[in-house]
Amino acid sequence: MTTRFEEFRKLNYNESPLLLGNVWNVQSTLQYEKLGFKALGTSSAAIASDLGYEDGENMPFEDYFFMIRKIKSAVKIPLSVDLEAGYGDTVEEIVANISRLYEIGIVGINIEDSVVINSKREITETKSFAAKLKAIVENLKKKNIDMFINVRSDVFLLDLPNKMEESKYRLKQYEKAGVDGVFLPCITNENDIKEIAAIIKLPLNVMCMPNLSNFEKLKELGVKRISMGNFANDFLNKQLEKVTLQILERNSFSPIFE
């Protein structure tokens, strides 16, 4: 019998890219499952915003874990968790967090190579981060924990110099560490995407951006996974503000029903 982890891993290697619905509460989770999504991922930024925190591990992990557990209990399809930088300073702390997620049925995580310090996001040193990844992978194997580790590299997100060469170098180091997938948010140029997909063996994940190509084109470029990030949550919040302003301007609830 195929496990939920094996099902999720296969989805990351399908011919057609996996469109991952990024959720922030039970309601969004149930809606996406109803609409036919094959797998879901949490948006830490959206959940943090809903709980009144800034993004960047500012919400306590216990608050986050509470929401993850609620979301997981609501659906049957595979659920991956945005673990940001791991919610821990050491390998042991990060592995302990992943173990807790595994125990409630989570099949994958995202972990990123940047950290937020004093509200500023900074990239970590490549080799030390790759070594941390390798240690995490080895520790999970010792514990017989199957977890799809998708590594988010923030070279494009931070608009660092020599983005392509830096991304290639980092992704190859992460691949050697034994992770399962790689994620480059904010990459949109078709030639760049195709070039990155060609030099790595792991499935490439990209994220919703204004200039991102459509899903069929991304498939041609070699993309295997497409994330929505926190953009759907942001859009809905803007719509709420828009309709509420209309209610106030008209002194009527009619805008809700138009």
C-alpha cells in the first residue's frame, strides 16, 4: 500500500507540475481540497499574519503547530509545512520540530537558506547551511522518518548579485546534502528557469509572481512544482478591505451581494 509520503513524493516527479495550494486555515484548506488540489502546503507568512505576527519566525512555534494540526485534521490529501528556517538554532531542535510534524501526518517541509534578523532577511553561508541540511537528513533517517525536504533558496528573492551562478552553486550543494527538492521563489525569466532545471536532478519548485509564465509553459521549462505562497491570502484581505469600504461609502450591505 502506498504511503502518504510516497504519494507526495510521486506528485513532485509527475510529468505535469504539482500545483501546491498554500493554505492558512481550515476554511482555505477545505476549499482547496474540494477544488481538486492533489496536495497542500502551509503558508507561514499567511498564518503569521492571521495570528498577528510578522513573517520570519516571529510567531511561536506552538502557535504555528496548533494551526498545522487543525489544518491536517481537516483533510486527507498530503500536507507539507513551510518550516521557514526550522524554528530552531540547532540541528537537534529542527529535527525535533520535524519529528512532531511527522507524528501528526505531515509528509514534507520547506526549509530556507535565509534568516530574518532585526526585521531584515539575510542569506546564510552556503557550506554551513548545506552541512546543516546533511545532518538533518541523516538524523531523520536514523529515526526512520520519511519527510520530503524541499529547500528554499532566497538568492532571487533577495536579488543578490550573480543570481544565476549563485543559485546553481547553492542548489548543487543542497542536492549533495541529500534533500528531496529545491525551491527558487521570485525566479521568473523563462531562460533562467530552464537553465536551472537542466543542471539539477531534483524537482524544481517555483512560486506565484506577476511575470511568471503559465503552468503549461513552466512544464515545458522543466518545473515540477508550483507554489502559491501567501498571495491568495493577501488578495482576499484586499478584497475584504475593498468591499468593506464600499459598505461604508454606501451605508448599505448591498456590495456584499452584488
